Amino acid sequence: MKWLPATSELSPSAIISVAQKSKPNTRSRQIACTFLRQFARFAQIEVDVGPYIGNYSPKKVVRTIPTDKIISQAIEQLPNPA
């Protein structure tokens, strides 16, 4: 909502420009486009944000989780483990 124009009229081009502000193929863009689609429907503005959603999938995200040994070593280095 903070990227929508506050002083000018809401238009399809403004909604599309907001959809393009986040990084492509990310969860944040997927959420933003879902919100913008519903908001445009509420405001009765004809706009298709579907092409901007991308192809985000949590299965494609590579996560590097440290081993238990590395985590315990990091905890031991904290000045106040509490």
C-alpha cells in the first residue's frame, strides 16, 4: 500500500509499477501481486498483474542450515548465552 500513489488517481499503470518494485520470482512479489489483484478488483480497475507474479516456489529455494556442532560453537561464543 505504501507504494501506491497517494496524490494521483489510481490507474492500471500505477498498479503494474508497484507490482514491479519487488524482486522478480520471489515470495514478496507473489504476495504483492495477490494483494494488488484483490485491491484492483475492489477499486473496480481492470488490470492483469498475473504476468508479474513470476514462478516462485519454496521447493526452488536453496537453504543452507548449519550443523548442530557449528550452532553450539556459535552459542558458546556469545558473551551472555541467556
